[in-house]
Amino acid sequence: MKQLFSLLSLFIFAFSYSQKDTMKSIYKNLPVLKFYTITTETVTEKGAVVYKAGGKTVDKATYEKYEASAKNMAQCKPCIMETYDKNNKLASRAIKYLDCPVGYWLNYYPSGKIKTIGYYRENESDIWDPLWDAGYCMKHGWWTDYDEKGKVIKKERYEYGNLKD
């Protein structure tokens, strides 16, 4: 009985782990960086600095969090970039090199459910500049869109940026 329980526990652990790591890539040990899709600015009102994010006044710490995330884009060489919206909800998770997608791409609904899974052409070389001119940063592989309940609503296949199916 103990052996059966141990085997069942191992199976459940392996199954649950594999569900978390469904996006395969040629890249190994990439750092995960955060980026917020929020515009920031400072203005002076009555002689005091006012911090704004997404058009709303925020405290300095919040402003600095958003500003620091903007610097992550320059450090993404390559990385897994997690993009968050103004409500701190994960909007996308993708492998990028700077602003160029070079691997899997996931978009999420505000509920956290997956909206889109797709792939961009991966860079198998050690040459990272210029990626756009070298034919990277383009859809290459299957792209699948889901509704909020997880049902497939569209599936397309791309080859080097061209829609095939």
C-alpha cells in the first residue's frame, strides 16, 4: 500500500510539474524580468514633484517600481519578460531579446486564464544584433487563441512570419 501511495504521489507531482512547464525553448536558465505597460511622468505642482503612472497620481515608491521595470527591457538579452498591466495583472509572458520576441509567447485574460499561445522564431546562433534585419522577431510556429473558458477559438500556423494554415 505504501508503494502504491508513493508511486501515486510521484505521478501527481510529475504531472502537476509538467503542466507548469509547457512552453519549451532552446534557451536555458533565462532570467525572468518584469515590465509594466504603464506610462510614467513627473510634474511640478505648487513647487512639489508629483509622480504619475497611467495618468494617475501615485506615491514615489510606485513610480520608481514602474520606472525600474522600464530598465528591464534594456537588460533582456535574452530573458523571459513578464508584462503586467496597470492592475498588476500578468498580461503576457514571452521570451525576448530587448524588444524582439524570440521564442514562446503567452497572452492572458485579466482573469489569469491563457488567451493566446504562440511562437516566434528562435535564435539558434550567438549573434544577437541585428535581430529584426536577420529575420527574427516574427511569428514562426503554431498560434492558438482561447476563449475565457479555455476552448480553442482559432488556430494558425506561421512560417517565418507568413500565415500558412
